[in-house]
Amino acid sequence: MRKRTAIPLLTALFLGLITLLFWKSPPISSTTSPSDSPPALEPPAVPAPRLSDLAPPPDWSELDAWQEKITRREFIEMMDSVFTVSPAWREWFVVGTDQVEVKTAEAEAPYVLRFSKAPDTSGPRYWRSAGELPAAPAGRPLEGLRIAIDPGHIGGKWAKIEERWFQVGDGKPVREGSMTLEVAKMLKPMLESLGADVTLVRTANEPVTNYRPESLMSEALDRSIDSPRKLAERLFYRTAEIRARGDKVNHEIKPDLVLCLHFNAEGWGDPLLPRLVTNNHFHLILNGAYMDGEVTLEDQRFEIMRKIVERIHPEEAALATSMAAAFVEKTQLPPYLYEPNSRRAVNIDNNPYLWARNLLANRLYRCPVVFLEPYVMNSEEVHARVQLGDYEGLREVAGKPRPSIFKEYAESVTKGLSDYYQAQRAD
């Protein structure tokens, strides 16, 4: 019985196979529904631009208002003497006779900025130069000037994570973020007494950003093999925090200038057994000296362009020159000198106290930034002064009568700004 049923079954299978081999699908008519159609091919994806950590893609159209505002000569001079450290920038900025083409994301057209025949300083920026301010009343050279004070770092309980903390024996811990906030709170009323409108970017030893290291762990895990926790912490205090401050400065405060307050330091090794040094020095940092690798990042090329078309550097350099002179007069601090032919810093105007560097804060803040680096925190003399805290009058430190280091800092900044605006404001 099995033999009699096997033949029809094999025959049916054979006929079915023949049918499949010669079957042709009916043509798709104009009435065929989209669901019956083969899927359309996706267009090739445009590669994402290469960006700095946590940076949003730039909106190049924001520069359109600056078309035909800057000359070719101005542009090249700024790029060569301030904003870059080598001719490699020309791979990304193609300078023609009448325009510069800035490379954007791969497979997209470059951004084109047309040059002007003559300098034109008009444009939609939120800050005002000293020459654009109205005349000030006697004794109030900062009248109407909008100033943002940015106390560097965070301090408080965050100082150890930031690696801005050390302690000598049973002495007071040195926390840079806490010290800069103390200076900021002294400085604010001093500047207000001269007519300035002053806002602190932070008012406590707490972050401005809503991010925390834990919320950045996934970002860190994507890129770190050895120590994702350390990377998450750095993304928190070095990147997310500064970007949050940048948003606050650019979209809420909108000042005429930002004062970034810092204390300098040299390597101290173990923060519980720190190395104290005899060196002490001071310098100011302006935006510039973008290294070759940094120029390859699209957001940084965009920020270079914004700095140049808004002509931030000339005002920044003039402010810093006045500030340096005031600090030297009050503190007698020598300059900090970068190594010759440094690939991370550019000297400005042959002034040993003025150096261009590409820091996140002075890159993101869209106005002149005076970034101060006075005093070496782990120098023997400065450490002794910090241990004394704030006080009135003079006390002997290292054989010399010294004021409170916090007051000296605030008074030096006040003098530098007062001298500059007194001389530069319109009569």
C-alpha cells in the first residue's frame, strides 16, 4: 500500500516544482498599493561632522549677517598671528580673492564668507566695545557696562573630583573653585561702585550644569577602555559644566565682557603630600592658538569664524593689556612664559603676560574674555597667604607686609578695568 501511494505523491511534488520554475509575477500596475511595491533605496547618509566633546553641530547660517564685513587681509592676519599655530589651517579654510570657503561636514558644500573691500564693524553681536559705550559720569568709568564674573572651577565638595584640591598637614585645604568664588564676591561690589552691572555666573560651590558624572557614564563607556569613571568625571567638570556656563553667558546674561577668575598652580603630586615650590607668576589667556587637530573639528572652525567676524580679539587684547599692567603694579608678579615655539600658545603683542590659548571657556563665550591666571597656589608664599584667609590691612608673609590675597586679586582686576574704560570711553 505504501508503494501505491508514493507514486502520486512524487508526481505532485514534481509538477509543483515545474510550476514554480516557470511562474512569472504579474506586472505591477499603476493601481498597485505602496505596500506591494519594493522598498525604495535610502539615500546615502551624510557623515556627521567631527565635533568636540558634547558639542552641538554648528549652524553656519548664523554667520550670514557678517557677509562682506571683514577684509581678506584682516582675516588672514588673524588666522596666522592669533588663531592658529601652523599653516595647516589652510586645508580647512580655502582663501580666495573675494571669499573664504570653510569646509563643513563631509559631502556638504563649504560655508562661504565673502570679504569686504573695507572694514565694517557693524553686526548683530550682543556685546559693546569701550568705544561704543556712551560717555561715563565722573568717578564711574564702568557706568552701564555689563560684566559677567565667572569664578573658575566649582570648588567645595567637588574640588577633589576636579583635581583642584590639596592640603598640607592639618592646614586649610586649598580649593581653587572656592577661592575664585571668594574673589568674585569681593569683586562684584567693587565694580558696581564704579557703575557696572555685574552678574556672577555661579554664586555657590555647586555646578551650573544639570549633568553629573553618573549621567555621562554611557558617553564615557563608548570611548574609554581603561577608566570610564575618570572620563565621565572629566566630561562633567571640564566640558558639560563649561558648556552650561556658556549657555548662561550667551543667552541669559549677554555681557560686554567676561572675567574668568582662576589661580595658577604647578604640579603638586600627591594632594595629601603636596610639593610646594618657590615659583610664583601671572599671565592672562586670550582665545586663539587653535592646534592643528582642533582645527579639524567643525564646531571649533565655526567658533574661530565667529571670533574673527565679531572682532573680539582686538577688544580682548586691549582689555588684557590694561589688566596685566594693573596686576604687575599691585603684585609685582613676574610673567609665566610658555616654552619657545610652543604649539599650544601664541604670544600676543610681545607682551610677556599675554598669551593666546584655545580654552573651552574663552572659545564659547561670545564676547571679550579676560581669563586670569595669577598666583601659584602651591608656591610657599601663596600657600601661606591662602592659609591666612581674608583680613583687613597688612600681615607679614615671607618677610613682607602683604594684604589679603583675595582683596589684592579683586583690587587688581578693578584697577585694570577702571583704567581701561576711563581711557577708552567716548568723551
